[in-house]
Amino acid sequence: MLIDYVNIRQGTDSDKRFSRGNTLPLIQRPFGMAAFTLQTNGMRGNWFYHPGDCSVEGLRLTHQPSPWMGDYGQVLFMPQQGRVSADRAARYSSYQPKEAVMTPSYLELFLLRDRIRLSFTPTERCAVMRLEFTRGEKKRLSIWSEEWAAVWEINKEKREICGTLHIRKDGCPQNFKEYINITFDCPLETDEDTYRDKQGISPVLLSDSPEVRIGISFISQDQARQNMKNELAGKSFEQVQKEGSEIWEKYLGKIMVEGPEKKKRTFYSCMYRCFLFPRRMFEIKKNGKPVHISMQTGQGKDGVFYTNNGFWDTYRTLYPLYSIIIPDILHEILQGYINFYHDTGWFPRWLSPGERGTMPGTLIDAVMADAAVKDILSGEELQTVYEGLKKHALQASEDSPAGRTGLEDYIKYGYLPYTKFHESVSNTLDYLYGDFCISRIGEKLQAKDRGIFLERAMNYRRLFHPENFFFVGKDEEGSWRKDFDPFTWGGGYCEGGPWQSGFGVCFDFDGWLLLFPSKKAALRKIRDIFSTAPEFRVGSYGSEIHEMTEMAFAGFGQCAISNQPSFLLPYYPVLAGDAKKSARVVNRILDEAFDEEVFPGDEDNGSMAAWYVLSSLGIYPYCPGIPEYLRLPLYWDRATVFNSLGKLELTKENTKAFGEKKTIISHKGLLEESNV
């Protein structure tokens, strides 16, 4: 089975100073609202799991999309015996990491301290846990809210525990809550250790092998019970586990590859990562209709909603991959973002679970434009999208994390002056690209005002320096930044410097090439990306950040493939006419930067995993919003891509020609290559 190739620990051997993915080993359904993982050391904060730890503090219900964003609604489940300690340092248990079974749909481990076996399998909003106690002391399941933000109630007659968590993050309404319903198949007792104020509850379980069922909701306790009824009623532990494995097999099987076994483990571990985020944050009512919480009011609203996604990262690879293999799911995800716009008045930038307002640009522009030009969005939905995206392109957001920072100056100057705005170049380039994407939707709708946005997009020329050939900041008077240094990070650039974040435009690449003195000069500059030493200066960051370290260790010159702004750099040669150079660079990155254990840097919400998947297929979306892909030779012996029109068969032989010249294929043409 394909699920057997998946290593859910891929990317978890990370810390703040060096990222090999900054991931968690998540046990969940694809896009599931409820995700679970192990917490091995909570003293590390948001890096609470590490594969090298030999002890565990509990099984954690988590919603964390990234350690840089943090968690919300988190709860720890820890089976114990005897007395209970509220101190995590006193209640952890050793376990054998190599003997633990951790798959996308199943977890099993043995807690050595109290000799307890824990087995676990999730659904979309629920889970089932089995415990096997081997000693005769008081048997417990401790349930902890380490933020001291929960109210717990126990009903011994119903064998039920209800929890209400008040863990609110930025972007959430004041009345944001999470509800947890836990039922047992055995009698419960209480004693002096059962209650720990708002931290947790530890009932005594009157069984050596109890089964525990968990339901969560952001709506109410009744909805948590309904979720359990919807997803668990009449199903045994084995049936839930089998169902989860089959669902994962269906998603993983969207692409079948043939090649060395080790590389297949890398590929399917990446495929697993592609279907974790964004997460569903809607629930199914008794009448069968979806309902979600408004991030403006906290009240229930009809319709779907998806969250835990940063578009600055994911627009480049993840959503274009969805458009090929799961366009129906992509459509539902986009409906969720449209509902967010209806609820709050703005389209999102970074959701977790509400608007966090971080990272440059408003790159949902690209996600929506790509769906529009591929006919995944149309009609009234597309009209709503156009109006909503125009809002953040034309209207300043005074007191909201949504919208575009410095919009008035951007409109006035055609760029953000570096004297007034941090990361001015990165934000400007992303706004310009966003405007191009809005113009593409306007063209689809034949909107009369679409030309405004295309005209604004061409302002990228204003920041192109005619001598050093980088995008460089300007002040209000139009003067270049005098202290420019191509190796200095920060300042006008986000998580990079001029090489990574101020180099080229995807939406008018040929126009960008014309800004050079000659085509030869442009190609020389592009090749310099990979031959220039990975030198850096910390600049405005003041100290070395992990992206700098990762670039220095990667060995790809100034191509910091450890971070999303560099994702397109390996494809610059083919865009400029040198497909062989791109093929060599891409293959080397696939061989050297990825394996079943590590990523070259932060694997943000599936973005880096999707880069690997697409690049290994030789199909790369160089500019979401333009329904085209670059074609390079296949990395595998053979691959089959299943899509809405059938299956696309790829072999080394039938893709060999793509390494000889610049090759572009349309989205429609790619699908039409499929055998129905």
C-alpha cells in the first residue's frame, strides 16, 4: 500500500536555528479538523515534538499550522496509573520511538513507565483511543489544558467528560471556544486526584482495556456529540482505522510513481504533507448541512470554511497541484475563503484560525486567479471574488490585519518607499503580482476596470536597477537606496535579500529580460544565482536567522531553496531558453535537498512538499494566474497522474524532449494529454 511509504516524521528533526521542515508527525484525515501528534517536551514551546526524544508527555490534539504561528485549542491526553502530577516534568513516560507505529491514520506506542499500550485512530473531527493497562493500580486517562483555560465536567452515569476551552489567538473573536466531548465504554470514578482546577481532569477508569471516543467542535457541546454520531456511530476501532487508511490511499494514489524504493518513500511522504492543510473548520449539522464559526462574530454561519494556511507560501505550488489532481476539493476550499470574506469583509492573508495579517502581499489573489483561468471558479462566485480582491487593492484597511499595508503610498508612487515601510521591495513585488492576478480575473469577467490593475502591475520596472539588475528600494523622491548590498538580508526584503526576493517577475518574464542590456547579460545574471557563493549579511535582522544558515549549507549558491521566494529560481534558465540548465539544477535539488527524513527548510502547509511532487513530475506552474506549466524531463522511470479527464502517463522516453528547449504546456493541454 502507498501509505506504507509515508514517513510522517519527515521534517520533524528541526529547531529554531535550523529547519529540516519544522513539521509535526500528524495523525489525521486529509484536511481533517482534528489533528493529533505526540508531545515529547513541552519546554520547547511550539517545537514540542522531536524524533530523538525517548519520552512523551501525551497525545496532543493540535491545530498548529507552523511553529512560527503557534497552536490553539490544544489538549493533552495521557494515560497514567496511581497518583497524578500536574507538572509535565513529573508525569512524562519513556517510550521506544523506533518501536512506535506512526502512520497518517494510526498510532501505537507502549508507555514504559506505567506499562500501558496506547492505540489511536482519527476521523475528520473525532478519534478513537484504546488503552491496555498491565498493572493493578488506579487506571486513569489524564486530560490536560496546559494553558489553564478549560472547564471540565464529568458525568459518571453517561460515562462522559465535557470540556470547554478558552484558548483564543489573534484573529479570533472574543467568544471563540472549542468543545471536547469524551465518552468511555467503562464506568468512571473520581478521587482526590481527578480535578486540577482549569488545567485538567483525571478520571479513574474501571477497566483494564477501556476504549475512549473523542469528539471536538467549535460550535457547541451538542455539535461535538453530533460529530461523534456522524463519524463514529456503529463503527469499531478497526473499522475507523481501515476507513482512514483507505481515504489516505485514495489521496496518495492520485499520483503513482515508479522508481527506486527510497525515492518513493520521499515522494509519498511529500504527498502526505500536501493533504494536511488547509484544514476543514466546518461541521455537519443534524440536517446534513455544513456550519462554521464566523471569525468576526463567533456565531455559527451556514457553509464551509477552511483555515490554517499562509498564501505567501502555498500559492506557488500547493494550489496549482490541487487544480490538477483534486479540483473538486479545491473548489470547496475556495468556497470556504469566499465565506470568510462574507463573514469578515476581507479575503484572508494568513489564517490560523482567523486572520493573522503576516507576511508580504495578498497572495490569495494568485490562488483565486489560478482557479479562475482554469475554470474552477466562475459565475457569481467569481464575481464575488473579483469584488473582494479589488477591495484590498483599492481600499486601505484602517484597523484590521487584513488588506495591504501602505496601500495609499503604493498607489501614489507605484511602489512602497523603503524610508517608510519595512520589506518594501518584497511587499511591492507581491502587490504588483497581485494586481496582475486581479486583472486576469477581470479579463475573465470582461470587467471594464481590469486595465487599471494590469497597468499597475507593470510598475515593477520602477524598482529595477539598470546597473546591478536587482529590484532595489526607492524613497519618496524616486532615489535609489544608497546602502544597497546584494548580500544583505532584510530591510526591503522578506526572509532573504536581493538574490532571493528581489530578482525577476513571473508574470512578465520576457518583459523583465528586456530590461537587461542583452539576452546574454540576462542569462549570465541568471546563471550567477547558482554559481555565486552563498554569502549573506544579517542586515536588519540583527542576527543569523535559520533561512540564512540553511542557504549556506544547501550548496545551491544564492538559490535558497529552503524558502518559498526561491522556488522559481531553478526554473529561470528554462524561462530564459536554457532548459538543460534548469533540468540539471532541479534534479540536483531533488537528489540532494530532499529525502524521507528531511526537507531543505520550512515545509509550510504543503508548499515545499508540493514543490518536490511537481518538480519530480517535470510539471511546474511558473506563474499561478497563467494556466501554463513548464515541462522538464521526468525524474521517475514512470509516473501516472490521475485528474478530472482520466490519467496522464509520463515516462522518461516521452518526456526526454522537454530538456532540449523551452517547453510550456497549457493547463487544458496537460489534461487533454490524459487517457480517459
